Amino acid sequence: MTAFWISFFFVFIAEMGDKTQLVALAFATRYSVKTVLAGVFGATLVVHLLSVFLGEAASWALPTFWIQLLAGLSFIVFGLWTLRGDKLDEDGRKTESRFGALMTVAVTFFLAELGDKTMLATITIASQYQSFVGVWLGSTLGMVVADGLAIIVGRVMGKRLPERAIKYGAATIFLLSGLFTLYEAWARR
């Protein structure tokens, strides 16, 4: 149980103000709370499962440069997509991407989390505590709670801010996150 609470606490703290938390906030201005939370939860469950496995195995590592490069480029694509806006059908309703909102959130969040500080924190905690399920569930819940707060803020902002401000704000978050992720990838190389 100690591994659960330690991983919950450290991942929750590490996620506060992190780029992926800002991504969750930005997605919450475009999609429903349930969709964003489900996408974040699914991606986090998988990433932290991988993190705990890596932490316990501790004999091999992911090539973080290529993962961060892919994540950074994905953020930039989503930033440009946000600026372009969604297509409208003949009735003036927004059309969804061919992947759907849930998959868009989950895949983006998954890629953003790979090589991120919360993933590295989970790997570190898993290597120290050797409690696979405790660290996996604790880190996942810590992440989802932190991002859940961002999702709520995103929804509140979405109701109070003009659509144009949300569009440019979300695009800026995605573009800056992408550039920062690319910078981190090249700096670590």
C-alpha cells in the first residue's frame, strides 16, 4: 500500500503544470469531459503499465529521442489543426476527425507521456519499491486526478471565454508544447 500512495503523490505533484496537463486542459475546451477523461485514463493506464515494467526490468530503456520527436511533432500538428478549425457540414455542425475524439485524445496523450517526467518518475518509483500493481495503480490515479483538475478548468474556461480566445489559446498550448518537446529531445541527444 505504501508504493501506491508514494507513486500517487509523486506523480500527482510531477503532473501539476506539466505540458500533458495543459494538453488535457486544451482538449477539454474542444471535447466533452467524459471523452477527455476516458482518453487520458486509457493512455495513462497503458503508459504507466509500460513504465512500471521498465522500472522493474531496469535492464533496457526506450529510445526517448525518437519518442519525444514523434510526440513533439504530434503536438505541432494538433496546434495547426486547432488553428485551422473543424470542418462544418451543410447544417453548420462540426464534423469529427476520422479517428474520433476519444482516439485523438488517447493517442495524443499517450505519445506526450512517453519519456515525460511522470513516466520517468513512475519508472524510478517502480525500480525502488518493486510493487508492480501498487505503483501502476497509484501512478495512474495520481495522473488522472491531476489531469481531471485541468479538464474541469478547461470546461469552465470553455463556458466563460469566447470561442476565438479558446481556439488561439489551445493552439498556442499545443504548439509551444510541441516546440518544447522537440527542444528536450534534441537537448538530451
